[in-house]
Amino acid sequence: AQTVTQSQPEMSVQEAETVTLSCTYDTSESDYYLFWYKQPPSRQMILVIRQEAYKQQNATENRFSVNFQKAAKSFSLKISDSQLGDAAMYFCAYRRGNAGNMLTFGGGTRLMVKP
Amino acid sequence: ETGVTQSPTHLIKTRGQQVTLRCSSQSGHNTVSWYQQALGQGPQFIFQYYREEENGRGNFPPRFSGLQFPNYSSELNVNALELDDSALYLCASSQRTGQGNEKLFFGSGTQLSVL
């Protein structure tokens, strides 16, 4: 069975600084996707960034980027120029290729942003 | 943009009762899934429906059941409620393309409390 581990229950960053959230996963599959989701107090899961396992290039979305280390099964999220609105729970998630909506989530990291 | 709505937003039930949670998917989405998110944890996959048929199930007992309707709305039913069923229940929908790259849209969840 696939597992996703987030070892940092809480992280804190100063506004405008950079922070990195860690995630490791375990799978025997070769075709899969990895995601970072943000869950603000509104509770709605918002997709931050997605990485296809077959792509060697790390995904980027504006201030968000990932460091995908396939051999190490590591998938960290870097947030640059942190903003107050970035404060939320962040979840790393795994999905086997073409498995529809069946995601396996990590336990989450609470990110606090200090003004 | 997400257009996934869930009702009710909050619900209180007594142990042993039955509950029905509802989700209205974004227009055109043919796949819906349900997740259980206990306090302080990541969401756990319950099951998903594709074109009104159950198409994948997580490690949940049969008292968790669901339906998907032709208009792509769906229900999650839980019988014989237990205290541990207290959680946030999230609905997510997507338009399955068969290419594995579909984007998942989440609702804001139903907070269920079992007393």
C-alpha cells in the first residue's frame, strides 16, 4: 500500500521569506502523480501544484515550486516570498496513475506566516 | 470555479443513527469521490463513483455507502454511527479523461459530530 509521510507538523516563516515543506512517499508503482494541497480555515482543499512522476523537470507555479527526488521518494514544496495568505494546512498527496480521484494524503503541515 | 457544493455544512447525530450527506458536483464532472478527515489528520479516501457505479473503495466498512445520480450529484450514507465517525467529510469531483491528468475539485465539507 502507498504511504505518504509529512514529518513537520508545524512550520513557521517570516513574511517575504522562503520556506520548504517536506514530504516522503512509498510506492512500487512507476506511473503516479504527486500533489500539494492547501487547506485554509474554509476547509476547502485547493490544489497548489502537481508533479507527474515521469517528468524529470520540477513543477513550478508562480511562488510555489517542488523538489522531486524520485529515487529518494521525496517531494518537497518550496514557497518563496511568503505571504500572510499562505498560512494554512498543507497536505502532500499521492495518486497512482489513472486512479481517478483516489488520493493518499499525508498527515499535513501547519504553516504559520509571521508579519 | 470549483462549483462543488456540500450540504449540510454541520450536522450532529447520536451514536447508532444513520446519516446522509449530499454533494453537488461541478457541471460535466463524471467522477465523484468522498473523503473522511478526522481532526488533525489528512483526508482518507472512502470511495469513488464513476458514471453511477462504485469504482474504487478505501478501507471503510460496508456501513459506509454511496450513490451517484445521473445529474452527477451524490450521497454518502453512514449507518449505525459510531463516535469515531465524527469528522469532516469532503466531496471531490472531476471529469475523467482517461489520461490521468484530470484536476480534482473539492467542496468545503460537512462537519459531522456523533454524540
